Amino acid sequence: MNSCGRVVIENSVEIGAGCTIDRGVSGDTLIGAGTKIDNLVHIGHDTIVGKNCLFAAQVGIAGATIIEDEVILWGRLV
């Protein structure tokens, strides 16, 4: 099966070191404007991330997930 989607990154998005963002399989993976992604975050295929979200280190998001606007996800806390 060929992947036919893309990764679309809107304006003013910050992506930290060691992040992985999978391109879409059946559609696009979208990172909304103003979103801040810390180091070591994984975003699965076909995921839609809203505007002005904040993801802390070690957050993992499965494929085909929808994250609304202004959501904060805290990662693995030690």
C-alpha cells in the first residue's frame, strides 16, 4: 500500500529535536498554526493537530487522531 498523504505544517509551529511526524496514509497529517512540540514527540499518520497546542516531551499520539485547538498534552513525567 502506497502512502498518498503529506505532512502539512502551518505557520509559527515549533518542533523540537528528535520528533517524528508520520505522513498521512489516506489523507494528510496536519500540524495547526502556533503549535509548540517539545523534544522526542511522536505524531502518527493522518493525525490532525489543532491550532496553538502544546505537547511536552515524550508524548506519543496514535495515527488517525484528532486533537482540538489549544490542547496541552504532558508527556512522561519523572
